[in-house]
Amino acid sequence: YPKLTKEQAEFYELHKCSLYEVLNLALNPKPTLDELKQQKIEYFSQLAFDERAKILPEYKLINASLGVYDATETERIRLIVEHYRNEFYRLEALCKQAKTAEELEAIEANYEIQ
């Protein structure tokens, strides 16, 4: 670690903050609960796409929309998409209802198909 200047040492004593903040002589703003909620919702949205892509690649969605597959396969694809969408909407609602950062952090996704 670098030796702190007098100004940095005083900043630390005043704020009891991280080394990064001390070295930059600036506090990192803490996100609001609404900002944390939005970040978590965006995380769950991306997670839904990433997890769905593991079992249902984009080209299959395109093929299904073009009518390449038979009715049974098209319905299977529709149900998979619906499952991931429903789980995301469930998570989004829980995030919006959270009253604290701790409640928000405790929300976990379950995109597993039974």
C-alpha cells in the first residue's frame, strides 16, 4: 500500500472509508434503494436470457417464428420462453416490493425447468 499523505490520512479519519476512496479523496456515493432495485431487475433480465440461451439458442427462436418446426416443437419452444418470462416477472415484482437492500439481496432466481 502507498504511504498516505497528511490530507489522505485526515480524510480517512473523518470518513472511515475504503482505501480507494482515501486515495482519491472522494467518497463513492451509495446507491439508493430504487437504484439497487433497478440494478437487480436488470441483472435478473440478463440472467433470464443467458440461462434460456443455454437450452434454447437464438436460432431456434428465429426458426420457430419462421414456422420451420412442427407444431409440437414450436409449442415446446413457446413454453420454454413463457417459463423464463414468467420467472423474470415474478422476480421483478419481488424486487419492486422489497423494502430494504437486505430483502432485495435475498431474492433468488429459479429459472430451472421442472
